[in-house]
Amino acid sequence: MAKFLTLNTHSLLGENVEEKLKILGDEIFSGDYDVVCLQEVNQLMTSDTTQDLPGYCPVAGEIAIHEDNYGLQLARYLAQKGTTYYWSYAYNHVGYDRFNEGVAIFSKEPLEASSVLVSKSDDPSDYHTRKMLFCQTVVDGKKTCVASAHFSWLKDGFLDEWENAVEALAAQGESLVIMGDFNNPANTKGYQAILDSKLLLRDTYAEADVKEGENTIEADIDGWEGNKDALRIDFIFATKNFVPQTSKVVFDGKKTPVISDHFGVSCEATVNQA
């Protein structure tokens, strides 16, 4: 059985940042997830860089990791609890005028990570600039490509970004899992484009035998100003060799506390080795 988790962390923002990180770390530790994908993984642009990077797998050409990087702090917390995850990071753009904002992947097994620019813009000062981080790792004994992504809204170029992501992922093998904040709600044009791609991905929530929760944002949050609806915009998509048993919304204030402006999504799936 393989276990996955994704969360847009909205990190280093709001109150009780350290407490929220520990809640996430405790869930990863107790849930014994194979792979975790995170978005809005921030570090202050002005903070110091560091070489003390337990489990870190660098991506060629990516920026240096800073001491306050949320992914680094999470890796250190997990190490304190006695578990080691391999992790990597890709920088997308400047967030909230003060952060290097990026995406991260944590894996129980060693990984080889790469990043690819999927947006038309490559200017970090432009929030439309988006990279996808992907890694080759082993999930339940099967070599798998896992990707963490934070895409734009449909009106801001999602379809072009998704087309570029598909081309990059198509070269990574037939076993794929892509997780993240897609900014395109279920059952909309953008969502359908994902299902219709040549990657032959399936929505693990839709396919799961057991579902707990559904929507991952509620009404008005950053990027969805004026929205009045609860929406499902965070997803775990996978190829057919992953057969989802459960899909659960986490960090929604029910079984686990709210720690971001998004809820997280977890999935357990059996892995077809054929």
C-alpha cells in the first residue's frame, strides 16, 4: 500500500507558524507517508543561506536553501522525531513581496529531482512564473515519477502550463503521481484537460473506494478573492497502476487542525507492479 499527502502550506504566514509546522510533521510521521508534496514552501529572501541540509537532494540550477526554509525546518523536525525523508525544492516566484516561494517533495526513498518551467513567464518577480518539481523515486517497490505543482488559474494560462507539464512528465515513464494546488476546480475545463491528457491520469478522489471530505478551500482566500463557494482545487492524480482505496481531506479542522488556507489531501493506494 502506498500513502500520499499534498498540502498548500501557505507557510511562514499568519500566526503560530512553528506550531502548524509541528502539526504537519506529526501527521507525516504518524501517517508514515511514502511521498508528500507541498506548495507555497517559503523562505525569506533576506534570510541566511545554510549548508546544514539533512536529506536534501538539490536540483541543478535552483536557488540556495535558506535557514528558515519551511521544507528544511520540516525535514529537521522529522529527523528529531526519528524519521528521515529525502526532499527537494524548486523556486517559483516572489511571494508576498518578501518570500522565495516554491514547491517541495518529501520521499521515504532516495530521489533524483528535476524542475521544469511550465509557465510562459520566467521572471521570478512575476507571480505567473511557475515551475513543476518532479522526482524519480520508488513507491511500494515500483519506480515512479512524482511531481509537485502549483499551477495558475484558467484565465492566467493554466492550459499552456498543463501542456508543458504533460510534455515533461511524458518522458518520465509510465508510473506517475502528480499532486498539488491546481487552481482549477473539479468538473471544470481545466480539470477536464488533466483527465483528457495523454498521461492517462485518474483523479484518486473520484476513484477511491472510501472518501472522507471533498472540498479543499472554503470561500474567499488569497487568489480566490470574492469566491463564495467551497471548492476542490487540490488533487492527487495518478496513472492506473495506482488503485486508490481511500481519499481523505486533512487539516480541515475535523480530525486534524486547520494549518493553512487550504486543506490537505491524503490517499492510500495499492500498487500494481505489472
